[in-house]
Amino acid sequence: MGSALDVHRLQFAFTVTYHYLFPQLTMGLALLLVILKTLALRTGDEHYNRAARFWAKIFGINFALGVVTGIPMEFQFGTNWAEFSKSAGGVIGQTLAMEGVFSFFLESSFLGLFLYGEKRLGRIGHWCAAFLVFLGSWLSGYFIVATDAWMQHPTGYRLTPGGGFELTSFWGLLLNPWALAQYAHNMLGAVQTGCFVMAAVGAFYLLTKRDLFYGRTFVRIAVIVGVIAAILQMVPTGDFQGKMIAHHQPATLAAMEGLFVSQEGAPLAILGQPDVEKRRLDNPLEVPRMLSFLTYKRWGANVHGLDAFPQDQWPDKIELLYYSYHVMVGLGTIFIAVMGVSAFLLWRKKLFESRWMLWILMLSVPLPYIANTAGWITAELGRQPWLIYGLLRTVHGASPRVGAGNAWFTLLGFMGMYTVLSILWLFLIYREIEHGPEPDESHRAGADALAAG
Amino acid sequence: METIWFCLVAVMIAMYVLLDGFDLGAGAIHFLVARTNEERRQVIATIGPVWDGNEVWLLAAGGTLYFAFPALYASGFSGFYLPLMIVLWLLILRGTAVEFRNHIESPIWIPFWDFVFFAASLLLAIFFGAALGNVVRGVPLDESGYFFEPLWTNFQLGEHTGILDWFTILVGVQALLALMMHGSLWVRLKTRGEVSERSGNVAGMAWWGVLAMTAVITALTFGVQPQVVANFHTWPAGYILPVIAIAGLAGVQFELRRKNERNAFLASCAYLLGMLTSVVFGVYPMVLPARNPAFSMTIRNAKAADYGLKIGLIWWVIGMALATVYFVYVYRSFAGKIAESAESHGHGE
């Protein structure tokens, strides 16, 4: 951990991982808020508006932290990754600038109206504000994914004589097939975070026997949306993403799967610890031939192991890459199970009485955060040793004049500041959940009446 | 093409200064104009629904700079590493303070965030001013196209300058005074009663400081950055820009006396705009002057390829037109003064 490069990597990894804890809930909740506002509009039931107001408060706190932790991300391309920015800024600066121009203005303008202007806007107007906030946040996600996708799978560019990159096709950059696949997969992950958070709050209310109407509403909406998202997350989007990696980043696939030796009928490792020095997986639990089938639809297909690639093209943190990928897939499978069983119980009208299932829903709340983080770690470590896949190595991308001492100084500063932000977030969100969706005066009475009834 | 983008980035930065300038200023003066918790709540309510959108101008300007002048973005951002990181931390603290202040009614929670809001706003104004001072003075760029400035060295304008030296600190103070004036005029416009009155007084006092500092800084700048003199000499039409600034400054005093709150704020906008455009005009075609002029970064050696700049122009115009529509709509929705009473605080709910 001595060199400046390592500190730059660690700082970007830390700040972006931390930042993404907030937008994933923002984007997921934005969709669920539109659903709540739509229900309010269609049924005319004021409860749905109260529910939306309750989630809007949580959305507001979460959004604020997403904004303040997001600003450093754009800056750090220049501050810590100057060589990369200098050579590729003409390309990826496009998508980053578009994010500012098209989504941040939209989001920030209408969030103010959504949070503070309900009376002023009227029912339809307020629905529109919710929808525009949703649109802004989802557009923002697309521009970021498109930026990352260009680094994973560069399109629409040309090398310049000076060793840089210049844009040659705007639509090539914007409609990069990698971006479309990654976006679908990523947004489903965000929707799952939103659903698990909403389900957990609903389950908490049902288990503590308060705000029962809201508890049921939250659990019902979250489970219905969540089961769809959980399935789509795996098939087709996850599967498709895997095939793209197999095709374009074969060394990455081998490292993710812990496949050191090329083989026909390659097995799928479920568990096991990679030993990179000895080039093997310790005590593996494997499904024979499954990897060949998943990758090429043939049980006997030959899958390239790491031995098929020169070692200087291997990802440089193979162990972490292997684990993050397995954690992501493992949790994705668990989500299908949790949401699937919940949806079945909901359909049989037994979910709200099944306390064990409500407990599971409540306790699952950290899992989608872990899965989304693991997914991004898989994508970004899988891209190594390249900053722009096949074109620019990470070693050549950092700022030449920013030394390790200065980088440590700022990394420690971010760590301290983000610790404070985490405590604030937990504290304020817990207060909102504890306070509940009902306005103050009727809260006690309403809860008592429901409990009595 | 690169000149167009130079102007567009300048416009975005100017918009940022005009808009976030008033909420930074409001933060820096809120202890002066608001005595009670309720009064401070009014001051924060004047910027509550808009500060986040105002700050987006900084992000959008940064993004635009990134794709239009990638070499400048790389060199400038890595060279100003420490002050930019400090600015980021201050922005984080300030945003948190504005958003979280009103969540809990407690005699320790609210004053704590009020202080954070004040301190972060004040320091941001100074740092932004110092950053502008650095650009005007020039930075120690060398043949590699990179530089790195520590926060300070010996506070002199030598070869090995730091971010802070006597010149940039003066520009920082000037920026703080100007934004205090700007912010108090905004608060005056958006509030009633005593808060509004006190803001008018603060603006009046800040005005004298701004006047003095403007004269001093202008005189010093001609000495520190010779390009400025040369540009005004080559293109005398450029004199219109400082004239706008002076007219704006005079307008602030005039309108303050006439008690026209709206025009006083607009005059302050004209002053800031005139000052910024004068600076930008003065350093053109440089985007980052070097202490050794041979290594200065200009719009030509910092720009991205033409195709990207052309295509960017199309979506930029569309995007900015949309953004303008949102801004007009939002500012109209929250038009009018903030109520004085606690019950109807917030934003007219």
C-alpha cells in the first residue's frame, strides 16, 4: 500500500462505493414513489399520499447524501486520474457533462417542488414532479453506466497521434451495447434495494403492530415489484452480462469463476477459495460442466482458464474479484428465494400473518446493498489491469504530480467525514421510520384504534 | 469552435457564481441578520428549495470543462488537488447543514448546523476567490503540462507559489465581501421585517468594502497578469465589461437608497457578471496562465477534438434550454417572500 497509485485506487474505490449506497436507494425509491403516487391518483385514497409523503422524507435525506457524496466523484477524475482524464476526457467527458446538463438540473429542480410544493402543484402536478424526479435519477444512472461501459468496452472512438482518444461517433458512445446491458442489470439492482428497504420498513410496522395499513401496503408493493426485479436480475440481464464478459473480457471471466486451467466441460464453482500462487481452487464445491453450459449453451464447450492468457493481462486482485462475484450471484439467488416465497404467501393471503417471513424481510435489508456493491466491485476489478479495457493500463492513468502523502491525507479526510455522514443517515432515517407515516396528532389514536381493531 | 466553448464554460461558471453566490453569501451573513432561531430558519428557507439546483451549475460547468478542455481539467484539477478537496469537504458539510438543520428541534442540534453552515459558506467564498486569484496570477506549469501547488509556501508571488499568497488571499477577501453583499441583497429581497432590514444594512456596509477591494484588486491585477492589459489594449470593446461591473456596483448603492430590493439584487448580479467576464476576457486565450508564459495552457492546446465539440454544441443547447425552463419554473413557484411566522414556515405549506 505504499505507492501513490494504490492510494489513488483506494480513494476512488472508497468514495465511489460509499457514494453508491445512496443513489441505489434513490433510484429504487423513485420508482416506488411514482407507484405510490399513481395509486393515490387512481384510488383517491389519502393513505397513499401519506405513504408517499413518508417515503419522500426518507428519499430527501438519502438524496441529500447522494448529492454531497456525488460531487467528489466528478472532481476526482481530474484530481486523482489526470492522465486518464487528459487522454479520454474528450470521450467520457461527454457523458459526464450530459449527466449534469440533462439529469441533475431536472432532478434538483423537481425534487424541490416534489418535497415542498405538494399543495401548490395539485394532485396531477405533484404526480408529474414525482415522475420527473424519477426520470432525472434514472437518466443520471444511464449516463454514469454509459461512462463506465466505455471504459469496459470502448466504442465510437479513435486513437489520436498523441496517444489520446477522440470521439468519432456520438451514438456509438451513447448506445454502446455494453451500456444497455449493464444499465438494465444495474437498475434492477437499484430497484431491489428500494424494494427490500420498503419491505423491511413494512415488516417492521407489522411485527411491532403499528401503522398496519402502511405496513401491509409497503410489504405488498415491495414484494410484487421485488419478485419481478429479482428474477429479471438473474435472467436475462445477469446471464447476458456474463456472456458479454465471456466474449469481450475472457480473462476476467476466468478470474471471476476461479478457473485457472482451460478445459472442456468446465465446472461452475459454487464455493472454494482461490489460491493464485498454486493456481487452484481449495476445497471446491462445483457443479460439473455447468460453466461451459452457462457460457456457451453446450455442456462440453471449452472455456478459457487464466492459463490461456499472459499473466500481465490477468486482473490484479483475483481473490477479491472471485469473492465479490460469488457474493453477488449468491445473494441474487437468495433474493429470488426470499421475494419468491413472500410473493407466494402474499398470493395465498398468508404473508401478513407469517411472522417468520416478515422477520426475514426485515433482516434482509443490508443484503441488496452488499450485492450491488459486490456487483460493482466485480465490474471494476474485472476490468483490471486496464483503466480503459485493452487500451490504457491503470498504472498509466493516475495524476503524475499528486504524491502518496497528499492522497493519504484526503483519503483519511473522506473516511472521517463519511463516518459522520453514516451516523447522521442512520440516526435521521431511524427517526423518520419511528415517527411513521401518520401525521402527529392522529398517530397515537390511529395506531391504538388499529391495534384494538 | 474552441472560443465558443471557452465562452460557454465561462457562462456556466458565471451562472454558478450568481446563483450559488447568493446562497453562499446568505450562509456567510446569516448570524449578522438573524438573531433568533426563527429568523435563521427564514434565512435558510430563502435558499432551501434552490441551493441544490444552484450547485448543479458547478457540476455541469465542471463536466463541460471536462469534455471541452480535457487537458485543462486534468492539469488544473490535479494541480489544485488540496484546495479542491477542501472545497469538496466544505460543500459536503454545507449541504448536510442546510438539509439536516430543520430535522430536529433541539437547542444543540440547530445551533450546531447553523454554525457549520456559516463557517462552510464563509470558507467556500474565500477559497473560490483564491482559486480565481490563482488563475489570474498563473500557476507553476512546466513542459509536462502539469503542476502541483501546496496550500501555501512563503505567501510570495515567486516561482514556487502556493495556493495562498498575498494576492490570492486578497482576491479571496474580495470574493467574500462581494458574495456577502450579494447574499444579503437576496435575503433582503426574500424576507420581511427585521431580517430584511438588517440584510439591507449588511449589504450597505459590505458595499463599501467591495468598492475598496475592487479598486485595489483591479490595480494589482494589471501588475500581476500583463495579459490583462494587453487584451484590453488589443480589443478596446472589452472595456464594456468593467463598465458593466462599475455600473452594477453603483446601481447597488443607488437602488439600496431607493429601497428597490429587486433591482438592487439584479445590480449586484451585473456587478459579479461584469467582474467575472472582465477576468475571463483579460486572460483569453489562456485558460490557465503559467508563471512562465511559455507553458501557459490556452484554448488551443487544451481543447478536445472537433467532432466532439460540434456534437456537444447540439446537446448542450438543448440541455441548457431545458434547464432554463426548469429554473424559471422553480423560481416562479417559490416566488415571493418567506413568511415570518413559524406555523407557515417552509415554503408556503
